[in-house]
Amino acid sequence: MAGFARHWIVVAALTVATTLVLVPAQTIPASAGAAPPPMTPPSSLPTAGAGSSAGSIDGLAQQRFNQMVTDRVLGTVLLGVNEQVNCSDCVSAFGSAGSFSAGVHGRKEITDNLSLLAGIAYTQYGEGGYNVTSAPIGAVALRYDFTDWGSSRPFFDLGAILSPFETVSYGRNYLTSLGAVSLDSSTSSSDYDVYGRAGWISRLSSRDEIAASVEVWQLWQRVNGYADPSAAFNPFDATVATGTDRTNLVKLGGQWTHLFGAVVETNINGGFVQSFASHSGIVATVTGDGTVVPTIGNQSWFEYGGRLGFRIAKGWVADLFLDGTLGPQPVGNTIHGGIGLRMNY
């Protein structure tokens, strides 16, 4: 009996020993032979930013729309926007700030009813990210005033504003997961505007003239293609093709000119402007987002102007003037002011 018990004790001990040996033997190779978890390779681009870069192209479209409007506002100074509708022949030299501008403009009576308005200037201006560093502007128009109708009568204008050979830079800003990107790209552009105006003028007295009118404009802007400049960090770069921006405008406006005493002349003018059938000529290729074509919807804003003139000698008038816009972006609130010296003859 004792021998039998010793036999089973030996068997049990051998079984436990075998188990203790086999379990580590099975576990250790399994741990040593398992493949490590796969590593995710780092992306070559930031994880976010393509959408923001594409959105910056909309900002370019807004800059170019503002450029068209500002070019037109500066051009209307050459067509006597701050002067009365009917007056004697004159020539005026001027300079302005807010947007730098210097030039000369005037009017010449061809017949009792027909007058020629014209001017040329050199300008520099910018707003909301773009900067026009060099822009010659020329303007010409014919005005037919039905003077033989008496003190209250209709008048009509037909004219154009030309601004070729502009040097301009456009700003583009976007965000990525690694930081912000800010770029300025230089190119050249040209602006061309044509318009017709129909209005009614009333000479209330020898000191007062009021007028109301409707204007219809068509604006074109040709911008040469360009690519983002070289930059240390610009993962979602863009290339913008050559294209033409277009818009049409309707303006309902009015003005009042008054002579205080024998020396001080004043003029105030303004109007409501509505754009329609606008088209952005931008076709951009953006890394990570492909082709982007922005749109410009219909816009509305107010335009204003004024002049304060001092008759410093017979036939000579020193002028202070300002012009600007009031409204939401992309037109925004702008102001351009200047001084001029006018000679009536």
C-alpha cells in the first residue's frame, strides 16, 4: 500500500514539472515571433489646408471686383463728377490722396448743345489685399445738353474710361494645420469701361443747379496669368490663368451745385449702384483641390462725392474734393480726396 502511494506521488510531481516547463516554452516563441504593429507613414502635406487655400481664391475674386469699381470711381473724376452739368470751358490740374492720383481734365464746348469731356491721370491704389502700383487712366465723353429747352431740360452722356498697362499685386492667405500662409503675387492688368447717362438738369437760379440721372455701365478687366511666388512654406500652391472679369452697373444719382456769395462754390453728389450679370475670369489650379472657379454675385453700394471751390482770381478756382463708396465687401467703404486748380476760359 505504501509503495502504491509513493508511485502516484511521483507521477503527480512529474506532471506538474512537465506543465511548468511546457507553458513558458509555448509562450516565449509566440511573443518573440509576433510582427510589430504597422506604422502609419507621415503625410507629405498638412492634414488640413486645401479647403482654406481654395477658399482664398474667392478672396482674389473679391479683390479684382473692387479693383474694377475703384478704377471706375477714379475715372469719373476725369469726367467732372464733382462739377456742375453745364458750365463754361475749363481745364483743371489735380492731385489726390487716399489713392494717389495726379492728372488733368477739362471740358470744351463744341456747339451750344454738345461738349467734350476728357482727362488723363496716373494713379496708385489698393484695398482689401490688392495693390495697384502703377496705372495710367484716360477718360473721354460727349455730353449733349438741350440748352434751347430753357432752364429745365434733359441731357445725355456717352463715354469711356480706359486704364491699360496696370501693374498690380494680389494677396492670398490661407491656414493649414502647420500654420498660416500669406502670399503676394504680381502681374499686369487692364480695365475698360463704357457708359451711357440720361438725366434732367434744372437751373433753379444763377446760383443753383440740380440734376438727377440714370447711368448704365459695362466694365471689363483683363488680368494676365501668374503663379504663387516661391515661398519657404506653401503646401497648397496655386496657379491663376489669364482671364477677363466682367460686370454691369446701374446707377441712380443726383447732384446739387451752389454758389455762396461771390467766392465759394460747392457741389455734393451721390447715388445708389447695383451690379448685375457679373463674371469672375479666375480659373485657378490649387494643389490638393484641383480647379477652382469662383463666382461673384450681384452687389449694391452707395457712391458719394463733393467739392469745395474758392474763386481766388478771375477765371481761377482752387478746389478741394472727395469721392468714395459706402457698402459691404467686396466694394466696402473707401474715400479718395484731393486738391485741384481749375482755369475757366
